[in-house]
Amino acid sequence: MRQSNAARFLQVNMEPGALARQLMYSNSFVCRRAGDRCDSLSCLGVWFAKLVRHLPPKSIPNRARRSREYLTPDEVEKLIRAAGRVGRNRHRDATLLFVAYRHGLRVGELVSLRWDQVDFNEALLRVVRLKNGTASNHPLGQKEIRALRRLRRENAGFSHVFISERAGPMTVATVQTIVARAGRLAHLSFTVHPHMLRHACGYKLANDGQDTRAIQHYLGHRNIIHTVRYTELASDRFKGFWDD
């Protein structure tokens, strides 16, 4: 096969059947024995086998890795406590998880959070959403304010709330590592990723009986269909179905 065509096929992630059809119609096979073009099935089989060996493996669906994509309040507490027990930046890490959970932040929203979004006087957090989401002002609790004040004293002079050890804004990969490590330290039976904290926030609010429209605005969803997923699994929907 010509090198250009080989490289092109190796870079395409497609199903084996689709790849076979592309190879058959490409008319670019070269028979090594004859030294010229050859459309025989034997040559096709040889090249197809070589290409399939180089295809990237299929990703495993999340539902095959774990039964759910959110954390319970107890699991979130274990996660935060675990993050606050280890490392030089234990307070930063625990605060990061707490803020992400309390405000349902995406990891991109978390790492881009700045101090000018935090209003200590009014106890408000200005949440700026990604994915064309709706921005909103969230109330800050006393525990959260104390944690953020301490973090600001430790990182005075920086514009971003969460700072890396290199004195710059934290990266998405760093947050993913922090969350996964906290999950292991908390002895959770599945791998934890940052977006599970956002889902945990949504399910917590739904289970508390909060209004669906209010949850939509709190999480910044443009379309309420993304919010209904939380209320559909709220356990209180079925209370009173049975008397005993």
C-alpha cells in the first residue's frame, strides 16, 4: 500500500466493516509478489489484518465502569475529608472539592474561578458558566466563607482562587488527579472524576425537594431537559406509595 494511504487509514477510527469497504474501494493495494496493483482478496485480507492491529481500542462506556455518575452526600463528605488529610495543599484540595460540590461547578469553571467573583461582604459567589450556560449569584455559607478566607490569606496576591504549586491557575488534569486520589483515599469502590461532584449537587438538591426550575438556574442549564434527569431519580417522588 502507498505510504500516504496507509497513514490516512491508520489515523481514522472506524468500525472494521466500514474500514474494509474503504480499503476495497481505494484501489491502492500493491501486491508485494507481483510488484503492481492487485485487487485480490488475499492481498486485501493481509492489509486489512495489519491495519486492524493498529486501530485504537474502543473506549469503555461509563455505565460499564460504574453503576452511576454521581456521588451521595455521604460519599462527598468522605471525599472532602480524604482530600484534607494528605499533601502540602490539603486545605486547598478540600476547599476545591467543597466549592465544586456546593455550586455544581464544571471542572473548567472551577479552575477559572477568580477572587473578583467572590463577594465576602454580601456572602455571594458569581458563577460564570461554560457551554453557554446561564450565570448566577450563589449564596456562600459560613463554612465556605471561612475556608475561602483562609485560602486567600495563604495565596495572597493571586487573581485565581485555586493556585498550583507553580504559582499559576490549576489545570483540569491536576483537578482530575486530586479528585481521583481523594476517591482512593476515601476507599470508594469506583473511580471518581470531577463531574460527579456537579451531578452530586444536582441530585442533592432534587432529593431535598427543591423546585426543578430553581435547580435549572442554579446549575446554569439553558434547557430544563438537562435538569429533569436529577428530579427523575429523586427518592421522595415515590414516598407514600405504600402504607406499611
